[in-house]
Amino acid sequence: MRARRAPLVEILYFDGCPIRLVNVPDQEAARRMRFLGSTTVRVDGRDVDPNTEERSDYALACRVFRIDTGIVGQPDERWIRTALLESGR
């Protein structure tokens, strides 16, 4: 039996775009930073997933997202667009 290969997660960006990559090194940092798993995308400090306000299961773990079509490994593009639009208000 072959071991499963971990999926490759990529965040693509261009220089000049205000993106900061933040490494979460341990469980204490996960709690302190309210880290719900990798990958977490935040805009102005708020998670783009609209279903996270009540969550407190901070951990060093891979994250999945529940969207209309099922469970996926990345945030819904609509969430990111909405978060970006709302950030300018």
C-alpha cells in the first residue's frame, strides 16, 4: 500500500498586492491567532468564511469548507470577493 501524498496548496500572488503569508508554528499560536486550519484566508483580519463567528476549534490542521456543492479544500471564491468588497466600506 502506498502512502497518501499530502495535497499541494498554493497561494498565487503578484508583488505589490497587499498579501501577507503568516506561519502558525504551534498550537498556542493557533489559539492566539484564532487559526481554524490551513488554509485560512482573512481580509482585514476577518475570516472570509461567513460561518466562522461561533467557531473556536483552533488547531494546526488542514481545513475544509462547506459550500453549496459540498465539502472543498479552499474558501468559496464568492466569499473572498464579498470580503474584499466589504473591506472598502
